[in-house]
Amino acid sequence: MPNYRIHKTEYIDETKRVSFKYDGKTYFGYEGDTLASALLANGIHLVGRSFKYHRPRGIVSCGAEEPNAICQIGSKKDLTEPNVRATELELYEGLEASSQNCWPNVKFDIGGINNFISPLIPAGFYYKTFMWPKSFWKKVYEPLIRLSAGLGKSPTEPDPDIYDHKYVHYDVLVIGGGVSGIIAAKMAAKNNFKTLLVDDKKILGGSTIYQNNESIKIDDKLSSEWLKNEIQEIKKLSNLSIKTRTSIAAYHGYNFLLAKENLTDHLPEEKKKNKIRQRLWKIRAKKVVIATGSIERPLVFNNNDRPGILLSNSINKYLDYYGVTCGENIILFTNNDSAYETSISLHKKGIKNIIVDLRKSARSELIKQAESLGIKIYFNHVVTNTFGYRKINSLEIMKLSEDGNTTVGNKIRLSCDCLGMSGGWTPMVHMHTQSGGKLDFRDEDQVFLPKENSEDQISVGSCNGDFDLENIIDKTVNKINKFLDIDNQDYQDTNIICSKGNDKRNIWLLPNKIPLGKTKCFIDFQNDSTAKDIKLALKEGFRSIEHVKRYTTTGMATDQGKLSNMHALGIIADTAGVKMGTLGTTTFRPPFTPLTFGTLVGRNVGKFFEVVRKTSMHEWHVKNNAEFENVGQWKRPWYYPKNGENMHDAVQRESKAARDSAGILDASTLGKIDIQGSDASEFLNRVYTNAWSKLAIGKCRYGLMLNEDGMVYDDGVTTRISENHYLMTTTTGGAANVLSKLEDYLQTEWPELDVYLTSVTDHYSTASICGPNSKKILNKLFPNLDLSDENFPHMSFKEDKLENINCRIMRISFTGEQSYEINIESKYGHSLWKMCIEAGKEFNLTPYGTETMHLLRAEKGFIIVGQDTDGTMTPSDLQMDWIVSKKKFDFIGKRSLYRSDTVREDRKQLVGLLTDDPKEILEEGAQIVSDVKSKPIDMLGHVTSSYFSPNLNKSIALAVVRSGKTMKGQKLIIPMENKNINVTVSDTIFLDKENKRLNA
Amino acid sequence: MFLINCPFCGERDQSEFSSGGEAHIVRPKQPTELSDDEWAEYLFMRKNIKGIQFERWNHVHGCRKWFNVVRDTSNDKILSVYKMGEKPPVNYK
Ligand SMILES: [Zn+2]
């Protein structure tokens, strides 16, 4: 096996060998490696196929910007992760990774054919081709695309890993632990700012930490040595917290940031167990220092995408940090001085290399050093083509013309096994723009820079466009002193020697003799878009950068165009003949790198997914086999199946029992609002449609509450407990909103009213007993209470004791039966329920759930707000005009009841429906029409509630129908998938219209 | 995520609050006197300004008090906070 690990470094522990699997084959690396460095050490460059043409692709970079080395980690159904960048993944024992996007395998695959038919796949190809014929999409195109363009696999079972969230507050947050970040953190912490420094890598130090060029020195030391000292020092600062392996995912307003900390991803399988995998930090910082650095730009020339072509600086890092050389015969292609650092490093390790430099000449100390080492430099030359299928084996260069627009002279062919590209540096302004910051364009070196720094946020170092060490340190110190209003002198005497020059010859699309149409000059490696695609998009009329991006898909892959956006912009600007700064950039959106859902969700999984509210009687319901229904956050018994009953049978039995003898419902979840104060009656007058002043103490009244737009909002029974004391009930789901609405009016519109509102929903448990035998059961529970209709009539309220515990008893009914609601302090709710059940045994007291409750009330035509209403129903639409006071001067929504729209006669109105076949049960939500022949069919309304009534032995339904009030007796049709159901419009009350049962 | 300075509790995270739309829309004292258009103006019409906007906020997961906020909707900066019933600061008109 080849070994490209050519020297020892302090970051690789050669005593700790790590075995891992890549595409099924076992390899070895060392602790400290990333998957990418370990692959390169094994001589593996080829890691995937490109998205569109399926061209072989190799590792390009050493960080978050990596477009090609995208892997699938693990293969278990519950533990597999796609889109992981091999350049960031730390190697661990037992790691299993496979290349993505290369079915059936990386060395040979079907999609490779696309490479040869590529003239047929221009920009917008997917939009243009696969649009037609439409029927081909689902059956032909989509499966094909999905199969050959692997975007990784998601796990198919729940993620077993543990994720965590944590909130923290800091005076200063520093993002990025390179030179500028370390200086900023040190200055802040030493001046009494509680500071957090985060860096996405395993260790601090950025790209300076492995720098070993003798001609770049700080205080007479190698810059890396100097920086190590600084890191030692900041680790001693008590005011400073340092989080490595932590990357900022999002930067929101008011300095609120999300950071992802990797805790176990680098550990061997057995050590991951039972540990938190990732933690999402929710950081609120008074001030934020952005020191995120910059990434090297590739160069855009023909066939610039072959495996073995990397960013020059990445070659340097693989060499000096990981001890791995990316080749044995390397060519560096550059437009600036950075590649010379790589060249000198390679030379020192005995790796043969030559430089192709776009610049006519350059005379920095660094270049002189390279020349004196005898490194061959081709100035004023450009790479025009590369060769080699699975890996680069040679390339051609040509001389540039005077203006740089074309090539001149003869081709020179050079052999190589690796090519480094350096197109200069792009400041990482993502954080700045995510927070809302604007950008400026600097023409000299064609970079976007943070425009202005606000008082609570600043960018320093190379993300601010300062690329040489001297500038980075000086400017960072000055800016931080000003930003934090401090006077730190630590770096005043720091002596910096930087032999690197700053000049650069920027050409976005490099010239070539071959027509553009016949070249493959890649801009976006991951999404396979070329310079040609960009130009075609412009030719077809696209101008906005956002449009060009979407049409060509440039910058839309998982790397979000970290390497490609600038070139796309540059080529657009050049082609359209506009200044690059005027184009703007595409929007940088969070997250900076992909996040797993687990990290976002944290602990809120399984039973912690949502808050669950249970009544005091809940355990009894569970023990008695209840099926539950979620109503808001509440768990409510839905029905209680007995002896293997299905839902229908259980509901029929419960409904019949409630009307024949007695039923009991847990009504604890209804919202309860305690209303007190000398203006309580006036307040109720204003919030309900009906009148309240005359309600006697000890009496109950049903109320309908509207929105200001006149539409029904909530309903419920309110009891007058004493002169200035009411207890309002609301629907279960509406409780919180009703309280909020009432508080809003009290605080903002009627602050003069003396009214106090308290939510007491959880304070009381409620057992509701109904049916002809309910009075007898009540009598057993409350033997001293006079239950006669004279003393305790319908819609009234009494207080009594049950075993010395106070109970509030309302005789109110939602079923049409004689009915009592017993309220008791919640802690006694379970006992109350059991006592009721015990007392009711001889009367076949049957517990019933929400489904039976809905059926019983539908028999009586009582509405359920939210089921029979949908925010567009007025009281009149519900045929409930009787509840709207004509006398009251005002109430919420009154004025809206006679707007031109609300008085329309053809509004949808609530009606009853009876099916011609009494056994036919309608589907809730089904459309209602009067004629199925004329097309388009005129929709008149829909079914809102539908049941089979065991008490009437027929199907009943409620519906909203246009002009329904006037349609009683009329025939209508419910068209279903395979039949039409004939119905007749009826009254909404199906049972006991005279309310005889209430007092039976 | 804003930080909102509740006039009763102090600075809190936005997640504790709910927004109540435009401020200083007074419910008419005699709605029945209004024409359909006048009532619609009160009921439906909101400015939705890009720039300085006066808004109602409720500290719903805190003291549950409603109060007013002056916010620049173009950059989400909160410029002023004041209680219900207090006069809006004049320098933002
Ligand atoms: Zn508050």
C-alpha cells in the first residue's frame, strides 16, 4: 500500500494507529487525522462523482468549504449520516464511511456517460428537459435522477443519539481561534469581560498553528511557536471559556447565536455510548468579535476538477499539519504569493514542485526565497488543460498575452501527480451578513468586506480583508481596543516580519484557445456548474445573481457555494460588463454548515416532544381501558372500549347508556376563568353577545363570544357565584386564547373596569353526570342537598360538601339530558370520580369519552366551536340569533354583525342533514352540491359533524350550506368518490326539541 | 431573537413575548355610530411600515402585561418601550 505520510508532526500521534473502513475497504490512519488526511496518506484522492456529469472528483480542501469529499457515515438504519465532509471528520477507530453520489461505485458508474453527452446538459437542463412530457416525471425522470445522483441516505429509524441544548450569556463572544481571534479573546478576558472563544477545529490556532516558514516571524520566533505561547497564556485566563469543535451555525439579531459543539463524533464507537453527541449552544453576547478567517479560492480553467487538484493552502496543511503529501511531483498554479509558502514547505520535505504564476513578475522576499531554493517558476503563464481520468497526470500551460485576455506561444506540457490552485483569498463574511451586516467590495483584490461594524459587532483578521500577519495583528489590536473601549498594550512591542507580498493578478475565467463551449471550466464542483453555464444563463436573459444561481444551481449544493460564489459573480460581472461590487451577493443563510435534526431538537423527543396535560382522573381512565384523544395539550378519554369493541360499537353503547340511564364524563379540561371585581357583570356584558346584568346569583348562563369581526370565537357556561364573582368556562382548546383576549381588552381598551381574571382550569376537576338517573346518583353523593327542580333547577348552581370537601355543582347540560357538573379541588378529583362511579353502579353509570359527548350534543344540535364553526361563522349563520342581545349598546363584535358582508343572505349557514338511507353515515368535510350534472359543480358547503345516532336509530349530520336557513326540506347531494349520497336539509335539533328530558 | 425590555420586568428574550400588531388603534367608543367604511378602517386597516413602527407587545410568558414598543422594522432595533396609556415618544414620529 502506498504511503504518502512523509514526516512526523506534533498533531499526529503515530503511536495510536486507527483502522477505518472506506467504501468497504479497511485502511489505517492515526489519531489526529481527519478522514481526508488519512485517505490522502493512503494515496486516495478519488472520493466521489460529480452530481451532473459523474466526473471523478477528489479531495479539494481541508475544511468546511469541501465540495467533493462528501461521505455517508455508518450504515445502520438508525445511525447513518449523509453529507459529512471528510475534511472535517476526525478519524476514529471503527469509522465506516462511504463515498456519496457514485452509484454503483466510485470507480465505475453509469452516470459517467453524462460526461460524454455533456453538450446536451446545459444550464437549466433539468428545468428544460424534464418538464416534458409531464407524465414522464414521476415514472422516468425522477427515479433515474434519484438513483444516479445520490444525495446520501437518511436514517430510516429514530436517531438513538442524545443531543443537548444550553443557554449562555457572555460579555464578549469571539468566533474563530486563529491569530486575530486569540488576540481578541485575550484582550477581552484580561480586561474583565466574561468571554467565550469558539473554534470549529479540534485545536486553536487556525492556519498559523502549523506555519513553519523561517521568513514569517513574530518576536523572532516562528509564528506558530509564538502563537502556541499565546494559546498557553489565554488558557490561564479565568474570565475566558474556550470551546473547540464548536461551530457557529447561525447569527441572529440582538447578538443571539446558535453554536453546535461536537462532543463524541471523534470518539471510537464504544466510547460514544450514553454520551451527549452534540450540544446546541444558544448564546446571547453583549458584543461579538467575528474572526472567521478566509478560504482560498480555486482557479477556473479547463478541466480544473480532476482528482489530485487541490487548493494550494490545503496541500500545505496536509503536509505541515498531518505530515501527508498530496503528491510526489506537484505543480502549484497561483495568482498571488500564498502558493509560495506551500512550495517552500514542500521543497523542504523533499517534494519536487514547480510554480505557474499568472503574474508577470513579483518580487517579495518569499518569492526570492523560492527562487534561491531553485524552485522553477513560470511567470505570466496559465494552465490551459489537465489530463488523467481518475487522477491528474499532466497538464498544459501557455503564456498569457499582455492584457491577460488570451494565450500566446506554444503549449508546454508538464507532468505531475498533483496540482495546487491558489486564486487568492475570500473573507468569510457569512457571520457578518447573517447578522444583517452589509458588504463593501474592494477592487484591488476583488473581495467583499464587512461594510460597517456596529457597536456590538466587529470583524477582525482575514475575514475583514487583512491578509498579512502584520496587518492582522496591528489592526486587530487597534480595533479591539476601540470596540471594547480599553487600552491594552500587550502587543505594542510585538515585532512582526512577514515576507509575503500582497499583489495579485485576478482573472475570474482564465483564457484558453479552445472555445468555451468545448471546455469544462468548473465553478461549482458539487453541483457541476461551469463557466459556460453561467454565460448561457446570461445569454438567455438572466441578470439577477439570485436568478443565475437558481438557474445554473451554482452555490446551491450542501457547501452553499463557499468556493464557487465569487467566481460566479466575477464571471457574470465580466460578461455583463458591470462592476462586480454593484451586483451584490447572494444571501448567506444559516446554517453555515449542515446541522442534524437531532441537534436542533435536543431533548425534545419522545415523551418530551410536547407538554402533556392530564386530569386528576387520568389514571382511572388508563386503568379502564380508555382510548385517548389529544385536545390541545390535554389527553382526553375518547371512548372506553369493552370486550374488544371497536370505536363505533363503544360509542353507540356509551351514547345509549347516557340517555337510557346515566353517563359520566371527565370535563376537567374545560377552561375555567375566575372573574371578580365590582365591574364583573359589565365586563361580561361587553365580551358576550347576550346580557348578564340580570343573571341572579347562583344561576348559570350560556354565552357566545365573538371576535371584533363578528365571527364566533368561543362559547361556554358562566356561573354567577356571588354579586361580584363569576366562574366562566371556555372550550378546552380555547382556554388560553380566551384568557389572553380578555386580558388584552381589560388592559388596553377598558382599563377603567374593576375586574380581575384568574385562570383556574387546573385548580378544579370536574365530573359531569348526565341521564335520567343522574339525580338519583347525585342524591347518593349529596344526601343533604335538595335536588328538586324547584330548589335546583336547570342552569343553576349549588355548593355542598363531599366528605367535608367543598364542591361546586352546576346543573347544566351539553347533552340535553338532566345533567350535573361536580367541581372539586383538583387533588380530590380522582376520589370524586371513583365515588361517582361507585354511587352510579346500580344505575349502570357509564363512563363516556369525547366521541360520545360529540354525538350526544349533535343529537341536540349544540355546536362545537372549531368543528361546526371555522372563524367565518356569525351567530346568525349558526341560527343562534336568539343569543345576540338587541338591547345592549355594545359588545365585542356587535358592529360587525351588520356589515354588508355579514348580513348577506347567501352566507354559509348551519343546517341539519338527514341521509335518505338512514344507515348511511356522511363523511365530515364532504362537499355538498345540489346538482352534479352542470360543470363546474357549484359547491354549496360541507359537512361539519356526522354520526350514527343510536337513540334515533339513524344517521344525523350538521353542515354549513349556502343560504341553508331557507332550505329546510330541500334535497341535496353529497358526491363521494364512487357514489352520490342523497340528503335532505333538516332542523339542527334532532332529538327532544321541547327540552323535556332536561327536567324529566 | 429580540431582547425586549418589558417595562415591568426588564430585559427578556423575545420567546417570552407575543406581538399584538400596530399600537394606538383605539376601539371606537360608539361603534354603532360608524359607517361600514369607518368600522372597516378600525377593524382591518394596518400600516405595516418599513421603518419606525409603533407596536403592541404582551409579556405573555412573564407578567402578562401589554405595553408599547417603538421598533425599526428595517433592522429590528427596538428604540423605545412604554406602558399602555403612556404617550408615545414624540421624537420617532
Ligand atoms: Zn413583564
